Amino acid sequence: MYILVLKQTFSKKSALYKFALYFTLYFLLASFILNYNIFISFYSTSLSLFQKIQVTPHLFFAGFFSLTPLMTILHFGVALLFALNILLATQKISSLKNPSVKFGIGAGVISLTTAGCASCGLSLLTIFGLGSALTLLPFKGVEILLATLLILISTTTYNLHALSKSCKLDKK
């Protein structure tokens, strides 16, 4: 049944383009986050602007060569599931009939990105930095990627289940 939902979702070219866009943006953002200190030190050099533009694409993917193959596969899987979740969630929201519900969901998503108050947004990890807390983990962050994958798999399954119940599928 979930295969039918995926076939129906990806039957439109626009869905494929959106999926590719979400995947690419997430993957490039993850690459930038892995290499932000390289970017800062590289762009503070005295090289010409043309040379900096030429080297920039190589800097984006340099961080993935320093990762283990397992970490690279996990990052790739997270990017795929992230793109699929965004695509399914937007399809689910667009299938709602009531526009006030759509607005309420959008406001809820925006409110998730902001901290309610200073005491809620402040924690020990932000004082000492999340990077230093990750070095204390026994597998150097693989645990977080695996937890992320499990959460994304469960939300993908939930979205597919909700769409299979709410959408009229073409049974062939």
C-alpha cells in the first residue's frame, strides 16, 4: 500500500524536482556544516575572488572524504529520508481542505524553530558547545545519525500511512 502512495507521489515531475531540490539542499548544508572552519580560513586568505570561486565546489565535498564510509552512507540516508519526509509532509498539508488548518500547521512549524524563553533555550550543551559534547560519545556521533535515521524512518512510515488512508489511490 505504501508503494502505491510513493508511485502516486512521484508520478508528477514536479515531485521529482522537489525531492531532488530538498535532497541537494540538505546534502550541501550538511557538507557546509562539516567544513565551516575550512570555509572561514579559506575565505580569509589573500587569493583572488576568481580563485576562491573555483575552489568553492571542492570545499563542499571535502568533508565527506574525511568521514568513514559508514558515516558517509548514514549522511546520504538521512538526506534521502529528509527529502522524502518533506515531500510527503507538504503533500499531506496540501491535501487538507481547510486553509485555516494549513495556516495553523505553518505557524506551528515556525514556532518550533524559535526558543520560547532564555531559560528554555539555554542548556549545558550550548554553554560548552555541542561539538565538545559529541566527542564524549563512544562512537563519535554515529549514535546521533542512527537515532536520526530511526526517527526519519518512523515519520516516513507515519506519513505514508496517513496519506494511504486520506488519499484515493488508483488501484491498477
